[in-house]
Amino acid sequence: MAEYVQLQPEPGKTLSDQLFGLGIEFPCGGCTACGGCRIRLVSGAIPITEGMRDALSDEELAAGWRLACQAETDGPVSLDIEQWSARILTDESRVAVEPSEGFGAVIDLGTTTLVVELVDLATGSVLGVLPGLNPQGRYGSDVMSRIEFDLREPGVLTSLIRRTIGAMLAELVRGRKLREVLICGNTVMHHLFCGESVEPLSHVPFRPSASGARCFTGEELGWPGQTHSAAVTFLPCAGGFVGSDLLAGLIACGMHQSESPIALMDLGTNGEIAFGGREGILCTSTAAGPAFEGGRIRMGMRAGDGAIDRVEQDGSGLVCHVIGGDAPRGICGSGLVDAAAVSLTTGSLAATGRLSNGAKSLPLAGPVALTQSDIRELQLAKGAVAAGLELLRQEAAIHSSQVASLHLAGAFGNYVRVDSARRIGLLPRWDTPVHPIGNSAVRGTRTLLLSPSRRQSLLDGLLRITRHVELAASPEFQEAFVENMTFPSPPEPSRG
Amino acid sequence: MADLAQLREAIINGNAKAAAAVVNTAIAEGTQPMALIHDYMIPAMDEVGRRFECEEYFVPELLLSARAMKAALEPLRPLLASSGIQPAGKVLIGTVKGDLHDIGKNLVSSLLEGGGFEVIDLGSDVSPGKFIEAAQSTGADIIALSALLTVTMPSMKYTIEALKEAGLRERVKVIIGGAPVTQQYADQIGADGYSENATLAVALARRLMSGTRQATA
């Protein structure tokens, strides 16, 4: 997978501007704090700045790593772009169809990634899929930094995302006439796409300004010709920051029809959790941070070529699996969880999260190692998620033994190993089967697209039984969060 | 005989019960409160801070130690008050308006208490008005503002502006902290200090107090 670019200097533009123009994300908004816009110099020169020195180690600098957000050059350069090797989860599984004529589209508008699907409304077949990165990413990687940017420069993010989706649709449609488009996404994505004010989401009590479904025509959105007459609907939000992507996930895993309680966890930057069954559903979001996507991890990267995605114990040593099979360049979320789980078992990591014997880092393979702060980031992320699920369970007053199944949505949930996730306490040690269900947001939204007559009642029913719980406000959450930051002790050996 | 070395260990290990027990025994034996605090408790918290700095300790350990410190201080409070011993300074602390995160704020609050400060915790989502009211009624030396969201950081600025308008800015020092906060931001909004983490906040508060004392001397 190519992620290699060659650039010539352009008058009046810094290299950073050029890279930005190419769509490289500056996750922290360009203040060098995160190191998330790493690029590797293959040839040419990019002077090392103070900010790069803070964010990167001497070895990394020597190996040619720089930060795109501060890159300048006066000659031609060729670069490896680390961000461009993302693995984006699409979904093409079949759902029930109520046939109608023409073509429709389903869009999963995520904070980081974007999936656009073209669907034949007569058969329900997926005719084409375009995955991409959300172009808003260059203005910050999490929803809060997007909100902050929109408050500073209103409208920029709205027109950017509308334009991008319009172009992606045009590419998929190729002359066919688009009748209907359904979009799902979290509350911030909803507000930014629909042009609603995000100001109420920037402070306590974080109430959306307009969380209902919003309808447009392709023409109103400024989309290309063949999409002009399409009826475009952004599905309604569930409450707080929890959006229609989670509602769609509930449909995909059948929570609204389930007799016994089940759980759904979408472990992205905003960990979204739902818990319940047809009698009632509780949902919440926890700020897990970007660790599961490799963010804020020294050698973290998305699950792309060169990422360690699996770590296993082999005698006294470790065996690391690298995506693409080449030399390891970094580690992604599932590799991080594995590495921590294995290290807890071998004793090189203590339950407190401290690397044993005062070690400064945990070597994995080649240049890739985990630092003590990487483990701390993981502790924060998994602590938030575990505390979120536990509090929803308590709020619902359901005993863990009653929970019939636990569904994991999203890319990370699809690749993380359940045993490792349990070992580090990211997933509870319930006797509950765990099912990775892939991109449930796309599947659930496609189900809605393909059942036009039932759509409204399905959504109304879901919204009626779903209640959003604001965790940040609860002292119990803060308590549970800290408690869940440590790693659980090893499981009792099973008897018999 | 109270085993005072055990008091130090209990605080470092976050054992609140053991810490309070040693203090109670020591009080019954007539040990001077200030000797306990200065020779054992503050050095113990300094050690906890050191371990946090070098990443040996993390938030859970820090919180447990802070709780142990609090438990050890509890029985000493009435003695300190009756003997007229002054705290290192009076700090008003709160998470600013719009923000509910209070783990970091609680940590700083406990560590400041451990460092000998009198701390008045206003909780979270605290409006500039509430800070002003409390500053007037308590005569605080320092106001510590916490924010965990980039979008609530401006509340720090508004609080400082409100203090100016109320004519209180010259009387109090303002220190700020929280994940998105930087020294640069502190300079920009005219705060007196910024601390990267909870343990450094205690050192910062001490430094500001010695500055105040010199200035008024």
C-alpha cells in the first residue's frame, strides 16, 4: 500500500501548507503536542524544530521522522506519510430488503473515518464502497477540538464535510440517479454536517441544540448534478454526544428486540456504550481518548502496514505480528492491548501499570517499544471504557450473569483479541460471549435505508426506549474510572 | 510508642487507616503536631510526588496517598487550630464554569492540603461569580483554576477578568492547570502560575506564597 509522496517547493507555501492541502491530519491542531502528524523523510531535507524535538526522540529524528505541522523545506522532498495506511472497516453483509426502485447511499460519518456505500434499492446489494478519512481531521482529531475550531471559524467544517461527501457520492454514482441518502454519525458530526450550532455542546450540560433527524436535498447541500434531487437525511442523535451511529448499531445487533439484556461497545476515540434490551436501553459515551487507534502512544499508529497488531508469548520471549509482513514501524490499538496483556502475564508489567524493575520501556520488535507513558495512556483509555460499562450496568440494575452477549463495533473492536482485552480489564470478566460485529453503523443504517415503510416507526421506537446517561456528571463515574485504571489480577485458574 | 517511620510508609503506600492510627497514637503520647507534619507527613508526600514525577506512581496511587494524608491530617486539625498555627496559605480551588472534570482538581486539592495549605474546594462548574464571592468571604491567598476541555479553558480567562473587575486581582494569586492548559496560555491570560501536574502545583503554591510574604514584609 503506497503512502509515499514527492513534493516540489511551491512559492508562497510552506511544506506544511502543502501537506495540509494533501489532507494530512494535524490531530492536535498543529501545536506539535501530539506528534500525530509524523512523516518520514526519504530524501531531501526538513529542518528539525523545537517542537519536533519535544515530540520525537533523537533516534526518531535521526531515522528521518519529522512533524508535518511544522515542516519547511527549500528543495524537493520525498516522504512516507504514516497516516495514510489506515485500515477502515466497511460492511457489505446482507440485510432484509423492502424493494423499491433506484439507488440509495449509506454514509457512516465518523470523527476519524468516513464510509460511503452505494446501494441498489431493488435488491439491497452494495454496488460500491468508498472509505476515506474525515477531512475535518486536520482541524483536530477529537470532537472537542472540532467544536473549538467551529466556534472560532464557523462554517468551515460544515462546507468541508458537505463538499467531501458530495464528491465521494458523485464518484460512486457515476451517472446513476440517486434517490435517497442516509447519514449516521455522532452528535458533533451531525451538528457540523447540518450546520447546527455546536456551542451548546462546548460546555456543561452538553445538550445538543437540535438532535432530531434533518432532511436536505442534494441541491441544498451543493452536491453535484446527479445527486440534486436525492432526499438526504441525517439520522437523529441518541442523546448527549451519542449519535445515530450508535442507534444504527443497536439495530444491527438487535438490541431493541432482545429479550435478555445485551451490551454494545464502540471503542473509537469516543467510547460509546449501550446496554439493555427491548424493555429499555441506556447509552453513554466516555472520552477514551485516541489510544485504541494508536494516538498519544509514542510509536502508535493506525492499523495499517508496518503496525504490530498482535503480540503473543513464546516461551520467555514475545512474537509480534506485523500488518503487511514487513519490518515493524509502530503499534496499533490491538497490538497495544496484546502487548500489555502478555506483559502482565510474564510479569514485566505490574498490576499498577508500572513496568517491572523500573524499566523505562518494553521492547517489542525491531525499533518498536512501549514506554511507561504509553502504558499510562492505555490505563486511562481502558479505565474510562470499563467504568462506563460498569456504571450503565449498575444504572440498569442488571446482574452481569443476566447479560446474554457483548457486541464490539468498529475497527478496533473487530481486531482486538477478546482474551487480551479481558486480561487488561478493558472488557469485563463476565461469562458472556463477545461478538465482534464490524461496522454496525453502516449495517444498521443500510437496514433503515432498505425498509422505507418501517423506518420511521423503527427510529421512533428506538428513541422511545433509549435513554442517554451523562457520566461525566456523576461522582461515581470518577471513582470507578480511577478504580479501573489499574490492571486486574490474573484470573483464577479454572477448576476441574 | 508510635512508630513514626510507619506513618511515612503508610502515606507512601496509601494506607489511610494505618496513617490515621499512627497519628492518633502519637497525639496520645503528646507528640507535637507540627513535628509529625514536617518530619514525616510532608516528606512522605514529597516522596509520593517524586514517584509520580518519575512515572513510578500513577493517578490511582497518587489518590490513595492523598487520601492517607487527609486521614492523617484529620485528627491533627483541632490541635493545629487551638495552638494558633497558621497554614502555609489559603487556597480556593475549583473546576471552571462549563467543566465537570474533577479528578485532577481533587488531586491538587489533596496534595495542597498535604503540603500544609488550607484548601477550600468549590467543586466543579464554578462560575467566576462564585470564585469572587468565596475569595471575598475567605480572604484566600491563591485561587487555583482547573479545566480539562479546550472549550472550557476560556472560563479561566473570564474568571481572571472578573477578579480584576471586582478589584481582587491584586490581592490573590491565580494558578491554573489541566490537560489542555499550557504555560503559554497562563501567560496569555495573565495567570500567576501554571503547573503541569498535581505534585508540581504544591511547589508552585509554596513559591507564590514565599513571594507574597516577601512582598508584604
